[in-house]
Amino acid sequence: MTAVAESFSKFWRLELRPTAPVNVFGMAGVRLAFHPGDLTQLSISRLSLFVNDKAVNLLRDLEIDIEKREWQIVEVPWASFRFRDEIEAVESIRLEGNPFGTFYVDDIRLVTTIPATDPVATAVRERSDETTPAALSLQQNYPNPFNSATTIRYELPHGGTVTLEVYNLAGQQVARLVYGLREAGSYALTWDGRDNADRELASGVYIYRLQVGQNMQTRRLLLLR
């Protein structure tokens, strides 16, 4: 993979080109992480993502929030690019725009699935503070056992892509509580014991797992209806 960045007076472009076309059989689209940095609505009017020669305007079509000062996950299915024929291979991925200021793009990749809706359960409420913990930590939920709701706390010494999921004892994922980029800090979320389809889970022991990169921690909780 080669990357070429070009900057003109009012124009910026970054192109990623593999050494050979990448077969996209089984792939659903493109995912990337975007942080607006110090951009404002007045300092950028266009930011387009190209796959081969077809583009999607990330500001207009996907409504990236320039005023939201945090990492945002952008997922673009193949259908958004309006290819004339079904796409078979990716020859290049390119970002173009006219920003005036600093912004950040990371973790550009092809993905096998793109959820039609936000995979994070709507019953999850998450909050954070600005402290920087010394180590990765997944704490025991409280209260435990619980009936209507419980709080799970975790700490990140560094930012990264965070996944926090709940599994039954058969190893099946029943709820995804967190999925996305998080900055370093201490976090707490409240979960009401419902699955990804907003159905009440049965009483029993469940395992909740925090994964950040290659690091993983697990704990058990007890739900009593």
C-alpha cells in the first residue's frame, strides 16, 4: 500500500493505493475514523471519500459533525458510491477536500458488515471524565446482582477503538454496549439488562468483556428478574 498526500492553495488530497487491486468479495464498504480538530463550519465546505472514481461527500451525505470535538466512526456502504456495476476490486481510496485548519483521519479499512442502525443499545448511557488512568481497567459492575439497571466502569490509559460486549455462558454475544473510538479517560455506563434488540434478558450469569486493541479484560455479572 502506498500513500500520497498533496496540498494545493485551497485543496488537499490523500490517496491510498494498494500494490495490486484488492478483491472486495464479502466486503460491505469502507470505514474510517475522523476527528475535526480545529475545523469549523466556515473553514471547510467539502470533504469527499473516493473509492476508485466514485465519491461520497462526507459532510453532506453522511453528516459528519464538524462541531463535535471527538473521534467519529464513519461507515460508507458500497451502495453510497453509486457504482455503475457491482464493485469487484478496490484500486484506490482517496480523500479530497478544502479544509483550512487541522483535522485527523485514522484507521481506514474495508469492512465485512455495516450495521443499518447504531449497534450500541439505546438503553446504554455513557459518561466520562478527563482524568488519565495509569492502566487499562474494567471494574466490577454495581449493583451486582442487579434487576433493572447496573453501572459498569472502565478506564483507558490511552485512546483507541473500544468494544464492550455482554455474552451468555454459551459464548453468544447478547449486547454490545460500547463500540467506537474513545480518548484516554475514566468512563461509566448504565445498562438496563436488555439485548441488542431491546428485549429483556433472562435471569442468569453473564460475562462482560472490554477489548482495546489486543488487550482484553472480562468480568461476570448476575441479572435477577
